[in-house]
Amino acid sequence: MYEKKCTELKGSVDSIVYKNEETGFVVLLLDADGEPVTVVGEIGDIDEGESLQLVGEFTSHPKYGEQFKASLCERALPKSQTAIQKYLASGVIKGIGPVLAKNIVQKFGDDVFDIFENEPMRLTEVDGISAKKAMKYSEEFKCKFVVKRLMSYLASNGISASYGVRAYKAWGASAIDMIESDPYCLCSFEVGLPFSKADELGMKMQLPADCENRVRAGIMTVLSRNASAGHSCLPTDKLRELSCNFLQIDAERFDSMLEELHTDHVVAVYKKKNGRTYELLRDYAAAEMNISRRLNIMKNMSYDNSIDFGDVIDIAQEQNGIVYEEIQRKAINTALSIGFLVLTGGPGTGKTTTLNAIISLFQQQGLNVMVAAPTGRAAKRLSELTGFEAKTIHRLLEVQFADGDIPHFTHNEDNTLNCDVMIIDEMSMVDTLLFDALLRALPITCKLVLVGDSDQLPSVGAGNVLKDIIESGVVPTVALKEVFRQASSSRIVTNAHRIIKGENIIRGDCDDFFFFSRTSYDDIRSLIVDLSKDRLPAKYFIDPIESIQIISPTRQGPCGTIELNRILQEKLNPPAQSKREIKTLLYTFRTGDKVMQNKNNYDVIWYRETPDGKENGAGVFNGDIGKILKIDHAMGIVTIDFDGRICSYSTLMLDNIELAYAITVHKSQGSEFDYVIFAACPGYEKLFYRNLLYTAVTRAKRIFIAVGSMGVINYMISNDRRTNRYTCLKEMLAEDNGDEIDI
């Protein structure tokens, strides 16, 4: 028996138990010197009879026993006639079964593979193989051989088979040639290998640090990373500084390569009125340009704002038993008369009441109204508040399968939605690419109402759409600011508004807002655990995992989400014989864990049970929270329930999953939770600003609890620095010159 410390394993593939061609995940039985060994891992397209050399570790599975988890794999075509026959008989080449495989091997012996590759017409010497079949078998063999060479080539350079799968999908038989001539092509959108891994390969090839392909890929990486941080563009001087430091090149080399990227229409440049130029990846340039163009067209086509719907609003007041404030009447009248409105307001300002009136009056006019929000949780909450069916924007547009991060929607400019009025809630969460996709799917004559809280944090995705639209002045904006009397009794509401005004929070006796002073990290963590596990569940009879959400300003550090999740998982969902586990680089996941998707994935297939039967769909999005239902080690599948959407994740896809007992304030956007505990821990001054605290407080529906330092709370209230994002949308909207950008 092999020892646990063994990290290398050799043998031939006896049988394939499971194979996922999309991810390269395989479960197989290996004949290792006569001893059968179960091997699992993302090692690519493996077939019976192949000889493998594996690197990995032995693990013990509670149900399936000992397994070898392979991280790297080098393979060779079988050499013995027995192994060759088994390989061909396995169905690796379509049309060749056990009988034909035996006849081929008997005819050509050890030369079989050479015949397939170099002398395919000799296959006609075997009974039953015509010239047409011979060429077909040869082509299929060559294709298989290319894939295996590609996997082996990447594995020998420490690159996962999953990237090999993507590279072959993108470039087919030419993949190896492309990589050998330019290893940085692996950083492309189609493959998505991290720049650092491609750079390791480039250094092995002794490519100069300022070679064209490296600099191009490096500049694109800097722009992509900043897009992930929320910037739809970067000032040219800032991009130059970051790229030169990142790549260790001089400014002259950067400038020459940036010019090439402009010429190739990979990167666009936009000049603002202040004379400063900005660089945008092509997709963001096209999106901001289109948003600018479409909103200005819709503005020009909007209805005569001299029409007064006051009498209609009076009738609605009488029917609904509601007296609308003057500012609410203005918002309703603007929506009805112009058909173009941004409605903003914080908690308790009557935003939902105003929105309900707008929807109702549009429907009374016989208009087809559609209501949407950026996340599933936000859409569900909107449906509950309005009584009107709300969908996520992705579901509304009918997202389709796609490779990578950019979705393809059924509804677009060629297939617009059957919609007279589009209302979008939680607009502060909507990023540039998503809003662009939505506008493309709307008829030009469609009325548009954008609802959001401009004091919240901007979207997780790149852009600052709501803020840019408001500041451009293109869309009429009504801001609800007065807190209604019935809402003023909530300390959550009153303190949220005090925070946004820069006033200290009110402490003391209340039912829904609490502060517990703790000075050390240990004490902060200890109280958060005690509140989550024991005190709140005991007092309010709630499920701690379902009802309580811990929120932190940061991922890192002693009170960041990574450390809090580690502790909370141990306390709220400890290991048990009945709970299966699976490890990733950062986490050990187990059955019952609360988890979050940290990156949009439009390919994840899900189903949902509805009163009318099973609904099928695709797509799980950044910030979606779910629960692990099942872990199947043999199949390499983890089943997760995202608010009723049941999804199956491969082990590779778990890279986009993290524990969610604690989440950052940014990831909490668009969601509300009954009970929120906020870690007000010192040491992260760069993150301590007013609208971050405001966003955290307004996530709580029933109770908000801050644990930590009042000094931190007061500092956040006093710091009105906003999250700075580089975008070009505001200027494009205000100048109406989106067409001037060259993409």
C-alpha cells in the first residue's frame, strides 16, 4: 500500500469512472504496478489505456475511502499492444470498438499510432475500414493527440488542465503553437490565466521583460484589475505609472505599446474637457458610449413636461387612502408626464409608497410595466413591497450561456422587450455593462424610472452609473429627504439619516439599534460569536445562519470576513460525521455552510421548484448568498441552494465561492437582513468613510448591532470622502459626445 506522504504516482488507466469535459475533472481507476488506485482531479481529457505520471497527495474520503488527488498530470500514449488495444477499444476514436481495435492492433502491432498519424490510408488494409473511414479515424486521432499534448505541455509548466480545456476550445489544434510563440495569449479573455503564471512561462522561454506580447498583456491586466475594483477607465498618466511599475518597463515602451492597443481597437481613449485623457477597455468604452447615446435620445423623445397629472394623483390619493407629500407628487407627476425619472431617497422617506403610485398609475393607462432589480434578493424584496412581480435584470433579459464573464442576452437591440415602462430599483448597484445591456433591450419609446439611494456605495462591478446620471443632469431627478413620522420611531432609520448628515448616532434605550463597546480584536470576535450563536437566537427564536448577517468593512485582518468566517463556521456549523467536506485553497467547505458567489458566472445551470413545475435557468451572480446542500466527492460536484435556485458546482467552480457567515459591506449591497452585526474594528482607516457605514446600517430590517469602537463609528461619520471611481459616463452624458470616442 502506498504511504500517505507519496506525492508521485505512475500507472496506466484501467477505467474512467467519471469525466467532465467542460472542466477537465476526472475520476479514474489507475493500475499502479498491479495495485488499483482511485484518482481524482482536474487533469484533462484522459482515456483508458493511457500511461500517467501524477503529482498530488493521498486523501481519505468517508464514503469512497482512499483516493489520490492529482494536481499535475503527465501522460503518454500506451506502448504495449495490450494497452494500445484497450485504449482504442475504449471508444476514444468514434467508430472503433473492441473488435475493430483488436484487428487494427493485430495488423500493425506497436506501429498503430504512427499509422494513424502519418499513413492513414494503410488502415484500409484492415477489413471493414474504407478510405473515408481511414481519414476520419486519422483526423480524430490527431485531434485527440493535440489535446493530450496541450494538457501535458501545460501540466509540465504547472498550469491546470482547466486552462488547457479553455485554450483548446478557443484555438483548437493551433493552441500549442500559439502558446509557444506567445505565452501571454493565455491571459486572454477566452482562457483567463493569471498574468503571473503566464509570466513564469515567459521567463522560462527567456523572453525579454519589454517584449511586445508581455507589455500588451500587462497593460490589459492593469486595466482589467482596476475594472474589477470598480473603475471603468483609468487616466492615461495613472495607467502609465501603474503599468511601468507592474512590468518594470520605461514610459517610452509603455507609450508605444499603448498606441498599438489604440490602433488595434483593443483600448479606447477619451479626452475630457479638462484636457486629461482616459483609457478604457473596449467593452467599457462601448458601454458608456451607448448609455450616453441612448439616454440622450430617450431624453429628446420624452413627453411634454407641461402636462399636469395632479387630478389623476388626487384620485389615486382618495382611492388608496394616502396623502402624498408635495415632493412625492412631483416625482409621480414627473414620471407620468416626462416618462423619464431618477427617484432617490433613504430609508423611511416614502420611496416605496411613491413607487407604488407610479406603477399603479402607469398600469391604469394601459401601459405594459416591467419592474426589475440587479440581484435576486433585491427583486424578491421589491416584489414583497410593491405586490408587483419583479425580476432580476439578468432574468428579464434572459441571459444565455457564455464562456467567461461577458453574458449574452436573448433581449437586445435586435430583440427588444415588449415593454412600455421600465422601472429599475437599487440602481446604485447596477454597473456599466449591465445597464448598457438593459438599455439595448428597451424600445426607444420606453419610459424609464430609475430608483435608488445615491448615498449608498457604488456597484460591485465597474462604473458609478447612478451617481454619473444624477450629476450629469440629463435625467430629471427627485430626491426624497424627509423621514415620515411612522418611520422616525425606528432608530435604524433615524441614525441612518444622522450618519448621512454627518451627525453622531443616537445611543440609549431602543428596540432596534445597539452598540457594544469592545476594544480588542479578541473581545470583538468573541462577542460577535456569542451574539450570533447564543444570545440573539435565544431571545428572538431565530436560526442564526438564516436570519443573522455579520458585516465587516474588510476581508483581511483579525476582524475581516476571512477570519470571522473561519471562527463562525467552527461555531455555527462544526464538523460532524454526517457532514461531508471539500477543501479549496482558502476554505474548507462542508454541508450546511452559508456561502456567497464572488464573481458573475453566467454558465451555472440551475432549477427552481415553482407551483407550475420546475423552472430551469442559468447564471449565478456576484453577491448571491446560498447554502451547501450536498457534496459528492466521487463526481466532484457540490450542490448549492441560492434562494431556491439549485445549482451544481464542479471543484474548479468553487474558486468563485466563499463562506458568507460574514461578508463585506460592499457585498451586502442590495440585500436586507433581519439582524445585522457590524464589526467596527480599528485599523482600517482607508475604509472608514460615511457612506460605507450608512450602507451597513441600512442593510438591517429589524435589528442593527455594532460591536467595537465608538471612535471608529465617529470617525466614519466625520469622513465624507466618497469612493472615488474613474469613469467617463458623466462627461459623455453632459456633453452628449459619446460618438467621439473611437472604439
